[in-house]
Amino acid sequence: MQAAVAGQGVALGQSVIVGDDPAAGHLLRPFKLRVPSGMGHYLAALPEPLSRAPVVAFHGCLKHELADASSRVQTP
């Protein structure tokens, strides 16, 4: 996305990743077509690392960021 924002080409991305860039005028959405991916987000690790404080904090941060971003996604 950053390369497209910098004018170095085009990008194809999910709404959660693109974020507010189109609304802010940083990126242009050339088509109104939106295609749901039907895919989820997964955090995968062996059981032991999942209980370590840094991993727990990272998981919490991801959940917060994804919830925040998905609340801003506009549906057609």
C-alpha cells in the first residue's frame, strides 16, 4: 500500500489493510466493485508460546486493531 501511496504503482488490497487511505485521498478506488473474500484471520503458534506475555499482548493488539478497522469498513 505504501508504494501505491508514494505513487510507485498500483495496489490490490483488503479493506482492512487499505483502511482510511481512500477517504483521506491517499488512494483512489477506481471501481465500486467490492468482492468479499470469505477468509478469516488466524494467529497460529504452538501451545506453549500462546501463553507467553508478549504473544498474549500481540494477540490482544491484533484483535483490537482488526475490530477497530472492521468497524470503519463501509459496506455497499
